[in-house]
Amino acid sequence: MAAETFSQGPSQTQGPQTEGPRSQGAKAMGAKAQAAKTQATVRAFASRRSHVIYRSLQREIVLGMLAPRSALLELELANRFEVSQGTVREALLLLQEEGLVHRMAHRGTVIADCRAEDAEELIRLRHDIECRGVRRAMARRGGALAEDLRRHLGAMQAAAAAGDEYLLSVHDRAFHTGLFEQADLPPVQPMLARCLIHAHRFKILHPEQQRDLLETANRHQGIIEAVAAGDAEAAVSALSHHITTIVDFGPSVIGGAA
């Protein structure tokens, strides 16, 4: 029996394939997406670096390591932190938002002064903000606020035990901003943050106003007790006393009003 044979057509040689417009467009979009992702990563890294620089400079300003009215040069800071001047500029803008530096066109950046009259007015403003805010905060969350405040107090006590005055200040501010945050008044929050850091800076830079670090931390205990008890008026009274005795401006600093 004859073997079956299969006829094969002429072999077809395929030439080089060319990409269609759709394939080329997809590749271009992919390249753009990758470039955008890379740029976003670079920006995020620069932002983290600027925040680290901001925190470092904030610490040095609050502790007086960088003196009031002294100049800050972007190029020197860029060399010191090994970053671009743009990254330094971002950090300085954050400090400017807190009022810790003044940036002036063609004159550079100068560290803010630390005057008693400024601190006194900011304490009056802080007193009004916090004492009104604690009523709102307790109306919304009641005694449940106390647990968060106790955590902040524990962090303050740990910083005090370590002798870290700046870290104590950080946790102290977190205590007060965390309490006020529950009042749900977001536009006012930055105003309180500025009041807090300037009050702490004034106290630190004036040795006659300083007290034992652990005592500073434990002064918050009365506020926590009033909040835990759900007594809004007692919380207002405790906050009022706490704020008006941070530094000694005399009994008339708030005109006797709570």
C-alpha cells in the first residue's frame, strides 16, 4: 500500500513584524506612566527630606540653638544637610507657617524674635481657643477623650525622665492639639499650633520661666481627671489654670476670665 503523501505548499518566509499604532501608543503611555511614577517618588523623597530638615531646624529654634533674629542662608543649609536649595526652601516655608522664621524678598530668612509681648498675646489667644474648644470636644466625645490624653502624658513623662526638653515639648503640644482636634474646628487648629510652639519657645528661652521637666509633664494630670469625670466646667477651669501659669505674666494675663 502506497504511503500517503501530503503536499506542502510553498514555504512562506515571514519578514520582520512591525508594531501597529495601537501597540506603539500603549508603549508610549506606559513610558509616560513610569516617568510620572519616578517623578512622584522623587518628589515624595524630597518632601520627606524637607520635613526632616524642618523638624531639625524647629528643634534648634525652640531650644535657642539658633538665636532669635539670626539669619538662615539657604545655601549653607543645603550644604549642611546635603540637599538641594529647593528642599531647604520647603522646610523654611513650613517654619514660616509657624511664625518661627520670617522670609523677606531679597533679604533672606531671619529667625523670629522671642518677645514677652508676643508670648502674652498668644497665650491670651490660646486660652480662648482651648477653653472654648474643650467644651465642644467633651460634648462630642465625653470622658472617652481621657484615654488618648493619658497616652500623651505617658510620652511626656518618658521624655522628662530622659531629660529631653524638646521631645517633652513635642508631646505636650500633641496633648493639647489632640484634645482640641475633637472640637472639630479644623480652620482654628493651625492657630492653636502656632500659639503652643511660641509659648513653649518663650518658656525655654527664658530660664526664669522654667520648671522641672517632670513637673511640667504632670501639670496635665488635672486636665485628664476633669475630662475623665465628664465634667466640662472642671476641664475648662483646669485648662485655664494650666495655660495662665505656663509662664508668669501676672494674674491679669486673661483678665480673670475662664
